[in-house]
Amino acid sequence: MKKVLYTLIFGLFTLAATAQEHAVYSQYQVFPNLINPGVAGFDNKHLFLVNARSSWSSFPGSPTTYTFLYNGPVGDKLGLGGSVYSEKIGAQTVTRVQGIYSFRFQVQRAEFGLGLTTEFLRRRISGDVLSNPIVDTGDGVLEGAVDGQRLFTSSFGVHALFDKKVFASLVLPSAIRARLDEIPLDDPRTESGSGIQYYIFQLGTIVDIPKHNFQLVPSIAIRNVRDVPFQVDLNLQGRFLDEKLIAGLTYRPNSGGSMAFLLGTKYNNFNLFYTYDVSFGPFQQYSNGSHEFTAAYTLARKKPRVPLENTNLYQQGQ
């Protein structure tokens, strides 16, 4: 039984070597900045964010991730930012450093944001794995993974808001991808190149109910990400008391079904959110679900003041 458990855990580590290239968040519906570079500076605010997620908690070697992110506006049209992402899953460590760039513009009552990222990713496995009795000696892939797999990727995103009510976004994760290492693979064609076969699409609307001072935000997200099962999210979010209380529910019908519960608050410039994910599949009996926390601080951009000399010239003209 013990050997079976080790085999299962090691199999999860091997799967994670490809499946964890892109972080999986439940709170993207509150902070789309986590997945879409087109949102950088979109609301004309600076965002400082820390996210922590524990997936399959209580299961041996379960993934734990941390994200540190900043983005904000530069002038009226541009947005800049960056993030650092770290993941620990069993014997594997993933580190990703990301630069974020966006361009914002408006067409009549529609606002648009176009963005891209440049990303460097390093994924390595602890050398202790090579001494595991179920590992074949001389495995070139594992020996190379101990030295570290290195990738350069670039993702693209677009975000649109129509009449302050309907929003839509499309992200092309790792649309450009290049390996920077020489780890042997069965099919090297899957490790470099470009294309749009992977995407994350979201569509939703903001429904104001002023009589009761709250908003409903239904949305749907469709995700087809590299080495991760196809997924559909059905989201419903409620914002109460001028967003001092926010609650949400996400249902995922794929892979036996799962559900995520969101609770959070926005008080002045401070944001705090918690999400609990639970699966309806048989694996749930081996874990306590997934937990995700986000703490964020927003700061509105200060518009430049009119120079004093210009003000005097204007007054003289009067």
C-alpha cells in the first residue's frame, strides 16, 4: 500500500512538470489582472497584490503557490507592471518572472485594453528524486529537470467594457514559447513555437439593483490551457454595501464537477478575499479542498496639475 501511495504521488509530480506552467486561480473574476495583461491600468488605478493558494490541501506534496503582482497606469494610454510567481509541488519548484505591458483606448462608449507579457520560467526538481527507488537510473529527462528547465514565453490579452455594464476578455497564454534548455523530450515540437490553440475567454455583465444597493455579476469563463483539461466556469458574484461585502459562487461541470465559494471585502483602498474550492469527484476524499487568499491595495492615479504659468495666462485672457 505504501508503494502504491508513493507511485501515485510521484505520478502527480510527473504530471505537474507540464501542467503547472500556468497558474490556476479561482479569484480571476475579482482580479482579472492575475491572468489578463490587457487589464493592466484599465481602471486607472495602481494595484499591489499578494495571492497565496493551497491546492488539494492535506494531500502529501500538494501544490502551494504564491504570486506577487503590481500593475498600474502610465499616463492616459499605457499600463505597466510585473509579477513574480513561485510554486512548490512535492519535489518540484517553479519560478516565473513576468513583465506586463498594456495599451488602453476608448471608442464611443466602449473601453478597450490590449496587453502582452514577457515571461521567464524556471522549473526544477530536487536532486533527492534521483535516489527514489521507483525512479529508473539514467533517466535523462529527470536528470535534466534537476538542473532546471527554462522557458521564455509571451502571452497576449484583450479586455473590453461596454457601457460600464458588459465585459469580455480573451487571453492567449504562451502564444509564443521557446525553450532555453537542452532537456531531452519525446516530442520537442511541443516545447517551442507559436500559435493560438490555447485560450481563456470570459463574458459577463454587471446588473445594478440600486433599490437594494447591490450588484449582481453573472459571467462565464471557458479555459483551454496547455496540458490542463478543458474547463468551463459558471460564475455568479454579488456586491453589497458599495462592495464592502462581496460573495461569489463558481460551478465547474467538467471532470466530475467542482464548486468554489468566494467571500471578500473592499474597504477604502484595501481588498481582502478568500476562496474555498471543493470537488465532487472521488479525489476529494483524499484532500481538504483548495484554499486561496488575496490581499491587495489600490491607489488611484493622480492626474498632473495644470502648470501655474498656464493658469495665469488663462486668467489674463479672461
